[in-house]
Amino acid sequence: MKRIYLVAGIILIFGATYAIEYYANSQFETRELVVTGVSGFEHGVVQAFDYLKDDELVGSYSYAMEESGDKYILTSETFVTSGERDLELETVYTFDNLYSPEYYSLTATSNGEVSEITTEIANGNITTTVTSADVTVNFTHVYVDGMLLIENSMPGFWEVLFNSFEVERGVKYTASIFIPQAAMSFDVNLVVSKEDKLIWVGEERLECIAISETNLDLDFYMYKGELVEMRSEGQGVVLRKVLN
């Protein structure tokens, strides 16, 4: 039974560690993040990222989105090799035009062992079911209106979010998110730098909007509406978009 409580950590190769200190800077105006509507994506077009660990290419991540009636479906795949361990993650996420979650599932395969996570929202609750080694455990939390579901280690979830509200420089946006792999809610502070940052993406040097979430050890770089790079400095992990 003890093992099931560690599943979230097991299926993440480079899971984010949560910093103790909260980011605070009086120079940034603080606003609640308000989603205005999902936009900026092409139906069925695959967005691909290289997965680097300590500057070494160790895998890939890709996602695509489709519209089904008044709902959106995001599917993603992650393939990573670390030492003698291979990891494959497949996700399906359904949400509405305000990026409000409805259903999420993840299938993780590591060296032939399969684990599954599903998250559903019903009757004011958000319930995550984790199955591993033929053991199933449910985690139930109160669902608060406006809570977003984000896979913190997958750039597709963030790219959709950043294209769902107006990003202004010099502002710190606050929001409540639910992280299904950890089966927990988390208050994020997304700090948008006042000035753009120059970074190399492949052979291109791009002037990007920089966004950071210190507590999750994540930095994001947006270029013309695209999330071109996502970094976890503490983990030595970079997910870099493959530009067409």
C-alpha cells in the first residue's frame, strides 16, 4: 500500500521539487489570473519538443489539440530514456473554452510496468484515481471554481494556458492549479519579466517574454504566442520546441 502513495513520484523521471520560499517582489503588480478563452492553436497540428537533461537529449514530448463540440481535447506523448530506464507517458485531457477541467487520464509505462491516473470533476469534488501494481487508491479534494488542471512537467498544458489569458509584462499572476500526478492543488505565482529575454532555440536567437514560477522551479519563454522553451534549472531539464 505504501507504494501507491509514491506513484506520482515514480512516474515522473524529473518531477518538480517545491521550493519552501514564496516569490515576492514589490516591483511586480499582482493580479488574479483570469482565463478569457482558449485560442492560438491549430486543430490536430502536433507541437513537438526535445527533452534535454543536463544538456543531453534524452527524449521527446509532443501534443496536439482538437475541438469537439464546445469542448477541447489535448493529447500528449512523452518518451524519455534515463540510464537503464525507459518512460512513456500518454495523456488525454478534456476541458472547456475557459480551460476548466472536465476529465484527465495518464498512462505511464516504465520498463514494461504500467500505471494509470484518472482525474474527474463531479459534485463539487475533484477525484484522482491511481492504479499501480494492481492496487487502486482514490484521492478526493474539493473543487474550487476557477481551479485549473496543469501537468507541471509538460509544456503543452502551459502553452495552452499562456494563450488563454492576456499576458502583460511586469505583472505577477496568481492562480490555483491542480496537479494530477501529485494529486494535489497548488497556488502558483507566474511572474512576467518587465523586459524580453534573448535565448537560443536551435539555431535561432529569439527575443522572448520570460515567465517564471519559482515555487515549481519553472521558467518559460514565449515567442509570438509559442512556448519555445520550458526550463527547470534545479532539475537540469529543458523542454525546447522543435521549430518548423
